[in-house]
Amino acid sequence: MCPSEAVLPGTSRSTAAFTKVKTERRVVAQESVTTPSGSHDALLIEQMDRTTIHGSEPTEREFKERLWYVPGIGVVKTQFQRLNGKVVGTIEMTSFKDGEAPVEVETSAATDEPEAAE
């Protein structure tokens, strides 16, 4: 939204749009992964999300993620990538106790650098 389109106190703005998300996942390997919570035998899953926002100006975005899934625990690590493979963020499990929800922490964040043409 550019400043001229900003919503000011006492005003509102609405748009007519709908979003379509297509997610494709595939297990690509079984491997050991180490996080702050320890080492785990995990399934490596690659995921591609294609999001299309239909509105006055249709927008399409693609995101790539790599997830390390441990049966009985869940996802212990997620990497967010650009389509060229550059890692722009990572979330890892920091601790886990049987019968309790895992604790996750963001260990690196996406940068503000513009996305290069793929």
C-alpha cells in the first residue's frame, strides 16, 4: 500500500479479492538433523507454495520450504528459501519433552534485500 492509499483514523478501505494457495509437498530424504533440542532422525520434506491473489491487480508468489519432520514429535526444523535456493529464514525446535508441545525459536530471519529475478 502506498502512502496515498493509507487508512487514516476514522476511515476504512476494502478490496474485493480472493486468494488461491496451491501447496505441493514431497519427501526427498531421510536424514539426521541437529537442532538446539538435539539430534533427530527425520524425513526431509520439500514444499512449494504458490499463492495467487485475484483482485484489481492479480499477484502471484512462490515460496519454497524445507521441513525436517520427526514421527512422534513433528517438524523440528524449517528453512524458508527463495526459488534460487538462498535460505532467508530458519526456525528450529529448541526443546522437547514427551507429552508437551515442542518449543520453537526463530534462529534467523528473512532479510530486507529485494528478491532477485529467478
